[in-house]
Amino acid sequence: MSKEKINRKLEVAKQQLQEMQNKLNKEPPQERVTKNMCPPVPEMPDNKNMNEKNVPGVITGGPKRSNKYKQV
């Protein structure tokens, strides 16, 4: 009976040793490099306070004002 227990423990130890060797021999995974396929987005020009030139016959809004005292 004790011989069977020893053989089972030996088999388990052999399997663990084999698994450890497989982990060591395995190549580490390489990181994949992705390529950005989106075209670059153009930056918006900084013209916050500038109004476009007046075009005859077209109604354009004036400068923005604060909504602090706006009545609802």
C-alpha cells in the first residue's frame, strides 16, 4: 500500500516538473504594434472673438453675451 502512495506522489511530482519545464521553455508573448489608420484631425483656428465680414443680404449674429441675467 505504501508503494502505491509513493508511486502516485512520484507521478504527481513528475507532472509538476514537466509543467514547470514547459512554462520555462515557452517563448514570451510579443506585444503587437497597432497602426493608427485614422487621418489626423485638423486643428480649429482660434477665432473666437472675430466675426466674419458682413455679407450683404445675410443676417449675422452679434457678439455673444453672458446668460447670467437671462430671464426664462
